[in-house]
Amino acid sequence: MLVMLIGGALGLSRMNIQFFPDFALDIVSVQTVYSGASAEDVEQGITIPLEQRLRNLDGLKRMTSTSAQGVSSITLEFYEGTDPVLALDDVREQVDGFTNLPGDAEEPRVSRAQNFEPVARLILSGDVDREALRRLARRFEDELLSAGIDRVELVGLPEQQISVEVPVERLGELDLSLPEIAERIEGLSLDLPAGLLGSQDGERELRAVEQRRSAEEFADIAVRGGQRVRLALGDIAVIRQENRPRQVEVLHHGQPAVELMLQRSESGNSLAAAEVLNGWLEQTRAELPESITLEVHDETWQLIADRIGLLINNGLGGLVLVLALLYLFLPARVALWVAIGIPTAFLGALAVFWGIGGSVNMISLFALIMALGVIVDDAIVVGEDADAHFRAGEAARLASAGAARRMLWPVVASSLTTVAAFMPLLMVGGIIGNILRDIPVVMICVLVASLLECFVVLPAHLRNAFSPRAGGERRPGPLGRLRRAFDGGFDRFRQGPFRRFSASTLRHRALTLSAALALVLVTVGLLAGGRLAFNFFPTPEPNILYANLSFVTGTSRDRVEDYLATMQKALDDTEQALGGDLVRSAVVRVGGTLSADASGRTGDNVGSIMVELVPSDRRSVRNLPFIRAWRERLSEVPGLDTLSIVERSGGPPGRDVNVRLVGESAESLKRAAESLTRSLGQLPGVLEPEDDMPWGREQLIYSVNAYGQALGLTTRELGRQLRAAFDGVLVQTYQDGADEIEVRVLLPQDQREHLATLPRLMVRVDDGRLVPLDQVMALDHRQGFEALRHADGRLAVEVSADLDTEVTNTATVVEALQAEVLPALTERYHLSYTFEGQAADQRDTFADMRTGLIIGLGLMYVVLAWVFASWSLPLIVMATIPLALVGALLGHWVMGLDLTILSMFGLFGLSGIVVNNAIILVTFYRHERDAGRDIDAALNEAVVQRVRAMFLTSLTTIGGLTPLLFETSLQAQFLIPMAVTIAFGLGVSTLLVLAVIPVLLSYLEHLKAALASRTSRHTTSEG
């Protein structure tokens, strides 16, 4: 006992505290930058060739890719159990073997996804320039990392470049090209070691230190020089340090801002990180200048603390109910020692859980609450049996030791069947299995610890509990008199009405069985008739909203910023109209969108606002009415392509509905996606449908005309010079503190932004001459795409939407789409479709659960057949499982809840818990038969004798979950379906077991007796 207590206390003090359990991400990404290239060029030149090399990797589950302007991103997901290091090495080997990258593309970067959990976000803002914010943000980043924060990401610090802008006119006057100027800069701006010399005269290092690190230093580079004239770069170019294109900028209260996202690693502790943050804030805020503000928002750690506190309070409430039930049903001293087994077994389970790498999180805490009543079941059975024999006159030592001996195999069998029910849940893969895996792990740890406590620790304590007290029996107090009155009343109920009820069910077996079957059919009718809906993974109402907008490609950044300001004002008006005190913060991003899975878009034509509302339990306005009111105040403006306001989803990634269309033609897929988006928008309860294949800019398709070819100009050379003019020549990249600064030579911005520059541009031909561009180039026009996506190497587009779960659910929408919409699209556009995102997770999870169900039932049957040495009795015991299903479904219907994946997990656990009562009942029936009673009398006596223990074991489990059943906090709602499944399923099945299992046993035993009698007569007649 002491070892279990010490081990559990040590484990509890050292386990991480976090939101969800840690799990490995079996994902490797390959990213390749190809600056200035269109999505089509990236797809053809980089993505497709790499996919061909990567598609046959060992252990590869699925491969997706995005080819966007200037970048190729390939995501490879491997099957669970694949060695992550080996998978990473395999990917690198294939990527390194690809030697046909376009000449201007950067080397591909291969990395493995890491699982970092958010802690909080800091917003640093003020009426100062961004350079001052940059210096402060970098300083704060260093301080936070030094203080103990695992990771800090900065948003709103645009990457910098030195732009060397040379006008077209100057190039013509000087007979220079941009690549030639770039080559000159590259040759003069560098630090270059030249080795060691002078070993005989005192060895020295020889090196050049000529790397320029500012616009002024680059301006001094000589482009041309002679004895009389020196032409510096600053004489012919405008040189300045500025933001790189397509960078994200952050605004807060209309002022420049930088966002610091604080995260913890897998080995980190969220609450410990929060303590570090709060201490750092207290010190730093006191030193900030008045023009700078530092605010905290999206405090995930606070959400963790609140939800853990909520579960602990519910757990304590459940513990009080369990203790009260123990005191009512068992003698005080027996109840005391059974109750002491709760913390003993809990701490023993926590010691094991810590040893296998567990953590304190919402799922493991919920599993511990669920185990509150289960953990004492074994001790109740042993303690109640010992008490019955002690009352019958056995000595204390014999009663306690005999109970442990008599109940050993029944209790071991009941524990093994429960383990067999939970173990298949470990087979559930994917992100759902990873999130919920702590439930079966914790329950198995608890059951093992409970067995140890029940048969190693409890018998000695019970012997002391039965020993007479010094000084004789004391006069009972008020609680003692209450317990005695309850005990007497329960005995009268058991020996009177209940005994007659049990005998009646055995006399009218057919009627009893028919009534039970009718109840099963009615419950199945509720499910088949749609009275019970299914919602795969509901999440608590979040406090974070994402408002994303996208203008047509080519829209200026200023116009996007103006509309974001309009949205901000509409947000303020909405808050005031709904009563105020609803919005805690609103952070604007110009040039980037937001998503829960970090797959947002970037570009000058997009923007977003992240809105944090006050916690859902502290406001009366729900998210969907708030979003509707905000949308009503926003007017559509010309050029606005998409506008969506959605909740940040928790749990599995993906939106409620996600349809992937796969085909051969990007244009056909886009038209099909637009048609599907319109169809989704017409369905009730569907919110913000959109596709992920936005139209891109109009493309100018250039080629070398006949005259250019005659001059020796090639497409490669023409493209190189055009690329230098409009995308720039990347000369070098140097480090400036924590920032990487690129140096680019290109045309001035005003010339790059106007089509009239093209005919004025001069290009160098094969003989060294500069000729006007329009003389050697032909142009055509085409509509392009902003991004092209592949799924397992095939062109694909995904159409997704959120749902108002009060109006509809995923299954209803999917059924509507499959009825007419998707078959029509398939026929019209010659494509195929699949449901991805949460639908794919649901499909994979249910497939794993079906396999697990077969294995679990098989294991339970094997355990029961071994314990009872019978092929038929296990079937009788397992008949309690459908009875428990009846209770679970009725519970959801009564409580007005949808079935969820947690309900399914609860059904697995329930199937192992409910057979425990039947196991004990069958064991006592066999004891009564061995004592000489006939079949029905033995059944009646076994039911009557075990009703107290059966009621108590069921009520303690239900009592442990009762506070959670009636929890009103919105943050606990997604856990309630599992509690309803177990509480109602166990309660209804206990009542049905007391009536139905004896009837089934009676039929079986009478059938056996009849067959045995017939066999005996047949043998006698032959003899």
C-alpha cells in the first residue's frame, strides 16, 4: 500500500499538465521555394517530379501537395508505427536524388512535423515605427526563451530585403543589364577567408571583410571604374531596405503590432509555462515606455486550468456521492476500508500511468472520473461477501480471507472482461485514437491497481474492521442510526417485494423476455427513425473567431487594409448592439488568413481578423448569433472574392463537411467546385462553404518570336532577363542578428507595376547588343490559378463548410449531397469524389472500431469460457451488452443529446463493466446449485443475495459520474455523452440483468436438464 501511495504521489508531481495527450505526428513535409513562378510552373517543374519520386515510399499512408505562386509544399503522412527518423531519412534520400530542379529554385527543405501546444499570445503594439517594434520583439523573444518558454513564434515581423532598383532608362544609357549589376555586387560584397600565411614570422590569417550590411554600404559599390571616372551603385540605383513581397503585417487598435505566440514542447508543462509568462509580464510591463502596450490574449493555459478545475470539482462531487453510497450499503468500518482503497488504487494507477509516459490532461482526468465508481467495484464485492459471512458467524480472519478466496476468480474474470472491452480502443488509429487513447490506458491502469488493492491490501484491513472494538460496542450516533435504518429497510425490501418480483419473473419467463425484447426494439426504433442524431466529434463552443477575406488576385494591399478597417468598425458596432462586453481582443492581419491547422493563405489580396470573445460561460450571446449579426453589418464590395467568419475548431482538424473532388482538368474541377459550393449554400444549416482553388492573376504567356530566334535569343535567356527585371536577381543573403536579409537587383516598383514597362525594356541578345523587348517577344493571355492541389499525385480541389449543429449535422448533409448533387457532378465533369477531413477521420475510426469490437467480444468470450468452463454460460453473461446499449440510447434520448464518438467509446467500456454483475450472479447461482437447490430456487436465491452488491457497484459508478451528467458549463458538454452512456447504460442494464439474466439462465439450465434426462433414458433403454 505504501509503495502504491508513494509511487502515485511521485508520478502526479512529475506529470505534465496540458490540454490533450501528447502523440507523435507521422508527417514529413517538403517545401521548395521558386520565387516568381506561377502555380502551374511550380506544379510542373517541382511538385509533380518530386511526387513521382516520393509516392512509393515504404509506410506512406497519403500524400498531398499545394503548388502556389513561388512555392511547392508536399505533405507526406505515414502509417502509425513507422519509424519517424527512418521515414525522414527516406524522404531526404529521394529529394536529394532529384537533380532536375529549375535553375532558380531553392534547395528543397525536408522537415518532420513537431507537436507544439499553444500557451498564450502576446500583442506588442504602439504608435511607433515597425523597426522599433522589431527590436523590442526580438529582445522579448530572447528573454522568454531564457526564462523557460519552450518556443516563441513571431508574426508581423516582415522579412527584409535590400532592394537595388535600377530604372530601365539607366540600363539603356549604360549598356548594362540587371544580371550584370548583380554579378558585380556579388563579387564585391562578401567576407572571404584566404587561408593562413607567415608560419615562420608569426602565423596570421588572411581574410577579406567586405560584406555590405546596409543600403548606404551597398550604394558605395563601384559598378564601373576607371582612372578618371568612378560610377557607384548609388549613382544609378535607388537602394533601400524594405519588406519582402507577400509579407504579413499585424495591426492592433489601428496601430502597428507584432504578435508573439508562446508554445510548449511535448515535454513542457502548460501551467508552469504560464507561471513563467506571468512573472515575466509583471517585470516587463513596468519597464515599457508609455507609447508601447503589451497585451495577452488567447490564453490557452487559462482554458486548460479552467477545464481541469471543472473536472476536478466534478470528480470531488462524484467521490462524495460514492462515499455516501458505500456508507449506506456497507457497515461503517467496512465502508471506511473500501473507501480508503480509492486513493490507494488511484495513486497506484497514476504511478503506472506516469511510468508509461502519461500526462494530466482533460482526457485522462475524465477517465479517472469515470473510474471513480469502477475502482471500488472489486472491493465492494469482496467486502460485501466478507461482511455476509461475518454476520453469519464466521471469525473475522476466516471471513475476510474466505471472501478473497471465494471472489478471486469471479473478480479477476470481471476485471479481465473490462480490460478486454477497453483494450480494442487502443487499436483506434489516427488523430481520434491519439486524442482519446488515454481513456482505455487509464482504465486499464486503474483496473490493475484495483485488483492489487483488493486482494493484497483489503483482506488485512477487513480483518481489523471485523475485530471487536476495545470497550465494546458504542451507542450509534445519528448517522449510525440512519445507516441502520436504511440497512434494515433494504433487507426488508430484498427479502419481501424484491424476492417476490424475482420469483415472478422466473414463473413468467416468456412474458419477461418479451417485455425486454420489446424495449430493445423500441430503442432500436429511436435510432433507425432518426430520433437520435450522430455528431462525430462535437467540441465546446470556442472563444476564438476567424474572419478571413480574399479579394480577386491583383487587388492592392491598401484596399484590403481599408476593408479590414470597415470590418473592425462593424465588429465594434455588433458588440454594442448585442449589449457590450463581448469582445476581449481583435487582432488584424494584413496579407494573411487564419486557420486552425496553420494552412492559411498569404498574399497582398487577403487579410483576416482574429477575434477573442469573453469565455462562453460568462456571456449570454452565443457564437452563431454574434457571427450573423456581424455579417449583416458587412456589405459586399466590388472585387471581394470570399468572406468567411468561422469559429476556431478544436479536436480533429478539418471542417464539418469536406468534399474532395479529383479530376484531370483544373478548369473542370474549379467549375465543379463552384457548383458544389452553391449547392452546399442552399442546404439549411450550412455555413461559409468555400473551395481551396482560388482563381489567380491573368497570365501573360511569353515566347521568343522569329526575329528574336534569328538573333540567337533563347526562351531560357529571355526568361532569365525578364525574371531579373520583375522578380529580381537574388544576389545574396546575409544574417543581421536574428533576421536574414536578401539582396535583390530589380526594376523600380513603379515600373514593375505598369504594363507599359514591357515595350521599353531592353534585352541583351547573343551578339552582345541590347534590343527592345517588343521586337523579340510574342505575348498571349491566359487565366491562372493561385494554387493547385494534389491528393496522392492527382489534381484535386476540396470544398468545405461549417455547420450549425442546432439545425443539421454532418450525416444529413453528406446524405443530401450523395443523393443528387455529387452523382450529377461526377457525370457532368468526369471526376471522382471522397469525403475528407472529419468525415475521413470518422470513416477510419469506425473501421478500427469494428475490428476492435470483434476482437473485444472474442476476448471477453474466451475469458468467460475459461472461468466458467462452459461454452454456453458466456453467451448468457454477454447478453447484458445489448441490454446496456438500450440504456445508453435511452439516456441520450432523455437528455436530448446526440450520439458522438465519445458515446461509442463509452459503449465499449460499458460492455465490459455491465458483464461484471452477470458474472457474480452466475457464480452465486452455481454455488446455490452446489448446495442442492433446484434451478429456479437457486436462481431466485442468487439474485436476492447479490442484489445489494449489484446495486452498490452500479450506483457507485453512476454516482461518480452524476455531477458531470448535470454539469451546465459549456466547456464540459462534449464529455457528457460518454458519461450518459455509462451511467444510463449501467443503470438500465442492472435492472434488466436482475430480471432477464435469471430467465435466460433458467431456459438454458432447464434445456440442459431435459437433454441430460433424455440422454439418460436413451442410455438406460439401450442397456
